[in-house]
Amino acid sequence: MVDEAAIKAAQEKYGILLRKQLERVERLKNEPDWTDYSKLDKLIIGVCGGDGIGPYICASAQKVMEFLLADKIKAGKVEIRQIDGLTIERRAEVLKAIPDDTLEELKKCHVILKGPTTTPAKGDPWPNIESANVAMRKELDLFANVRPVSVPELGIDWVFYRENTEGSYALGSDGFFVTDDLAMDYCVATRQGTERIIRAGFEHARKTGKNYVSIIVKANIIKTTDGLFVDLADEIGKEYPEVKHDVWFIDITTAKLIDPARRADFKVFVLPNLYGDIITDEAAQIQGGVGTAGSANIGKKYAMFEAIHGSAPRMVTEGRAQYADPCSMIKAVAMMMEHIGETEKAHKLNMALDVCVQFEKKLVMTGRDTGATGDEFAQYIMDTMQRPDLEAVWQGYIDKAKAKAAQ
């Protein structure tokens, strides 16, 4: 027998969710213009260590960031603020993904460097609070998660534009049991949210000359929300005649990323939230592991830069946190430099990362005392950036890698 009372209660809960999403659509229709960093009297950078290995790798990355911005920090053009409050202990204490006072401090910054944070899962000793990342993306409207992956010797030069605020994660904490036998979660897509992430991907393809955008969906099964992605990509693509675009299903895409005959053809990916979360970890593993890949979370007013991996609390428990690989966070610093207009500094840091991580490997990270500490590796990168022949050395390695890939 159908439980009519359960249906009615579920309809009421669903109605509340619908109202909130429709109110969000109205806010999206009136979102602000992009922040022009060149017009700021002072750029304020917030640094949040997070928890687990977060404070360790974030501190290593901060040293690199301060090295790059030393002139502007000294001139008072850049201010760096330490913002606490994103530890799992603090968030569990107030039962919020981001404590109110911490969120208030974050909103006073223009850009944020953020270490990994723990998200409670079933069976953990922590209460069921939302992911701090998901909450920050919602609160600061960081709609574009941008993740580059580069492996020159394999001919790989990818950039992923993952929608950050909608999809299956938008209401990730708002699903519920209709009855003891029926659980429901939701997938959300708005025209405004989908359009802006697709446009961001096409703009990047045009700006960089990559000129190939792959829309990643499962629209043959998820027909409405993923179908909207496909329809809007076709509409927006007409505004970028020089940029080729096509549609791939997420399952075959995961296979083609490891297909030597196909993977070098991909350039720019645009995809919904859940698919992007999963496939960018696969892409990072091809590059050398999730510890090597940085992540940018971009909105029109704010931007946040982070590692793509988690907080690895076991490394702290086992006394190995100082050996955690900071390269993902340092890559995030490079992305921050690019975002705030420091393109030459971003280029120099990216060259140093390539030389240190992929080519010379004078120091290696093992996650244990058999390898370098995070601070030692950060110093290795800073020393490499100061080499007068860095660009020539880097170009030589790149040329050899490309020749190898072409064989």
C-alpha cells in the first residue's frame, strides 16, 4: 500500500528545495561583473590551512607564493591574511560546513589559498556536515572549477572546466528518505549556471588557441540536466566559429583518457560537477598523481585555489604529514598568479614545476622519510625559479618530450 502521508511530507520538502533553487536563479540573473584586479589599491589573499595534511602543504605553498609576490607585499600592494576555522574540529563544534566568523573573514578577501579539508562520511566520528569546499563554492559563487593537466612526453595538454555549484552536488546534503525503503537525491541544472561554465570553457579555448572543446555528459540517460548542457553548448558554440566542439559520454571519455591513440587530441573539457570531480582525478593520476594537480575555483567576485586531493588524516596520525607532497598546492599558486594577472610569474613557476617534478627530479616526494619534506621541495622549486637559464633548460626538456611523444 502506498504511504500517502510519506508522499505528502516529501512533496513539502521538495517544494522548499524548489523555492530555494528558483530564488537562486533570480540571483544568477543579477550576478556582479568580474573583479578587475588591476584596479585594486590592495589585493587581499586569504590563506586557510584546512586540516589533516592541509596546514603542512599549504604552508609550503605559501612560502612559494610569498617569494613570487615579495615585491608587492613589501610595497603594500598585496596583503596576506591567515584565516583559521576550517578544521574539522571547529566545523563539527558549530555544526556548519564553514563557521560564520570564518566565512565573514573569507568574504573580506579577493582570492583564497586553501588547504584540503575533511568531509565526514558515514561511519566517521564526525557529524554529517556539508563539505567545506561545496559550501565555499556556493557561498562565494565559485562556479568554475579549472584543473589543468600536462604530460608533454605523452602529448597531453588538457584543461578541465567543471561546473562547481550545481549538478548532483548542489543538494548533496538535502536528499532524504521518503520511507524506510525509498531514498531520494537530486541533480540540479540552471540555464544560467550551465551557460556560464560552457562560455568559460569556450573563452579559454579561444584565448589560448586550443580551439577544441569537448562537452562531457551522459545525456543518453540523464536526459534533462545533461541534455541542457548539450543544447546550450550547441547554442554558445555558434558564437565561437573558430572553436571546434563535440559531445562525449562520460564513460567512454574515462577510457579514452588512457588511450594513446586518442588522448592527445583532447584540449578543453567542459562538464557537470560529479563527472568533473571523478575524471579530473583520473587525469591527475596520468600526470603523476593527485598530488601533482592544482585546482582553481573561479567566480566573478571571488576566487579560491587549492589542491585537488583530500586531507589524508592518516599521514598525520602516522607522523608523516611533513612529507606530504605540496606540488598540488604549489600548482594552485601558479594558477592564482595567472588569475590575478601575474602571467610572467605564473609561467616561471610552471616551468620550475615541470623541471623539478617531471624532468630533473633532484628531489622526490615519497610521502615518507625516504623522500623530501614539503618545505624542502618548495625550496627546490624556488631555487629552480632563480636559475638564469631556466627557460632554456625547460624548453630543451619540452622539445625532447614532444619528440618522444611523436615517435
